Amino acid sequence: MNDPDQFEQLVRDKLAVVEGQRRERKAKFVANMTARELRIERFDPFARRLITAIITPRLERLTRCFDNARMEPSDPARPRRAACVFDHTAMFPASTKVEFSVSADEAVIKGVVAYSLEILPILFEYDKGDQANFAVEKPDDETIAAWVDGKLLEFVDIYFRLTEADAYQHDNLVVDPVCGARINKLLAGAREEVNGHTYFFCMDQCRQKFLGNTARYLQGKAG
């Protein structure tokens, strides 16, 4: 190729192809971003409604079932979340938090409802979290509500394990001074206070035996 003009034209032809490809990519990018903004506009109200109409009412009803539970104050900086906390008590000796949040992937095509559970201290294994995905274009309220219900019912089962696990109930475990049974004082069949000290019994018959011969049992001679 000895003609510089012909060479220049070849270069310009290539540049034209590249420019055309660049314009095509730009147009596609703008179209995708426009569609994404439209999905965000639809997703934000749905996510907020999911929190306020489905998740929060269920958490509120959960807290009504426990004297030590309360809703965590909403955070304006995190409007797509809701949580409730359970205070440490003698029966439930752990600080506990149940939280749900709603988010979407970067393209706002797939929505996510995330569930998390925190129990402190951690003295047994439990499922600390899970998530359910849904299509942003066609969210199904009933399916999401059923999933939330299932997670909360699972939580109740886990939470009541605190009342049975020796690792958590260690401070509540006592020995019946009459029959020598190891019992949880919160579940004791009877109790009696003697000289400022409370004794716990597996049943009232043991308490009556104890009162019939207190000195003997206090010396550790069960019988």
C-alpha cells in the first residue's frame, strides 16, 4: 500500500467502527441505568411497605408474647430494617436480637429479605441468619410473609432452648436438700425460706419432709 490517502481512509474506517461501537455501548448503558432507576423507584416503596406492613407487625406481636422483649427504635438512616431485642432474664439468660432487612442487588433485579439472630453469650450452635430472594418486578407478599412467619417460629424454638440448656441455666440449677435431685429453681415444685435462705424442692412432699426435720437435712443427711 503506497498511497497515504488510502491508508488514512482505512484508519478512519476503523475509527468509525470503534466510535459506532462506543455509541452503541453508551446507549445501552444509558438505557440500563434508566431502567434501573425505574426499578429503584418501584422497589423503595415496596421495601418500606414490606418492613412496615409485613415484618414490623409480626415483630411487634412477637414482643407481646414475652415480658422481656421490646421493639428496637427505628433508624431513619436504615429505613429498610426492623428489629426486636430480648433482655437478659433469669429464665432467658442471654441478650438476644432478631432483625430483618430488605435490600436488592446492584441491578435492582433481585430483592433480598435477610433475617439475622444474635444470642449473647453463644453457648450452643444455632442458625444465625438466612435470606429469601424475590423478583423485584413481581414481588409476592404472601410468599414473603410466610417465610418471615417461618423464621420467627424457628426463632421461638431456638429461644426456648435457653430455658433447657445447662450451659445457660447453670446459675438456676440447685439440689433438692431432701431427695438430692438436681433441679432448676425456676421450675421447682416448692420452695421454703429458712433463716434468710431459700431452699428449692422438686415437689411439695420433699418440702414437707424438710420442714419435719430441718436440722437433719441441713446437715446433708438426706433420707
